[in-house]
Amino acid sequence: MGKVAAKIKVMPESPDIDLDDLQERLEASLPEGAKINGFERDEVAFGLVALLPTVIVPDDAGGTEAAEESFSGVDGVESVSVENVGRI
């Protein structure tokens, strides 16, 4: 069984969101078997910064859908989209 690495773009609801707190809540929301292998930050516009966690999930876990759904349910998250996916 292999693993899949996905870079997921998480847009906060506003520029006022504490990104460090949001990172912690995203990590806590991950489904079993998934882990975050680092975060990047991407300045979008007008002070809005997107978080780009790299999520590692087992290949048989249905891809990144479970992680996307868990991220979408976190308070302060406006949208979630997969930027890049690859097998490792």
C-alpha cells in the first residue's frame, strides 16, 4: 500500500483569522491515518493569506476527500481546494 501527498489550499474567511491557531485546528481535524507534512503560506491579496498544508494519506483511503471534508468543517475556513497530488 502506497501513500498519497496532496497540497491543499485552505482559504480563511478573513484576513483577521489567526493563522497559527487555524493551523492547529486543521491538524486536529485530520481523519485517522492522515498527517500533515508541513505548511506553506501564500499571500493572496489585501492581507489575505492562504494556508497550504501538505497532507499525507494512505493510498486506499479514498484519496484526499476525507481530509478536504474535515478541513471544510473547521471554523474560520472559507474554502478548500486541492492544488497538487502525487504518490510517494
